[in-house]
Amino acid sequence: VTKQVVNGFGNTKTEDIKLKIIGIKLDVIALHWLSGDPINGATVSFQKSTAVSDKTGLASIIIPPTDSEKVKLDISAPGFATKQIETEVDVPSREVSLISD
């Protein structure tokens, strides 16, 4: 990417800026299937990437760049059955309901 840069002295120059793609952010909201309450401490994983949900049930995972339109995520939490979901990478957020063991 080429960007025009102006400093405080009125000088303008063009610089090349290199962007590095680090991954794709996927937000998952983990909920208790029966009550609908958020699950704190749910783990979302994809290959070597993992994220843990907060008290609102939100886990934000960064997965490696991919050309695939869909990926499979594993969601687990203590006291709940593990669930695997297939989700599109271009969806900003998704809710997942887990069933108690």
C-alpha cells in the first residue's frame, strides 16, 4: 500500500506501507442451553489457536488466515458437553449453546 504522509512542517512524501495479515477474528458467545445464561470459562479452539470466554460468555479467537469460507470450532467448558460447530469466517459473531453433562 502506498500512502501520502504530511508532517507538521507542510512537507509531503509518499511512503510504502507493508501490511501483515495475522489472522481472522471470530467472536463466539457461549450460553447455557437451558437457562440462556452466559458461560464464563468456555474454551474455543481451532487448530493451535484458543480463547476463553469472559463473564458475558464472549470468547474472541484469532485463527490463521485461510481461503476456506467455513471452519470447524471446538467449544468446551467444565460441566458441559463439548460441541463442534462449523461456522462461516465472514460472520462477525455467533452464539453457541452448550448442554450440561
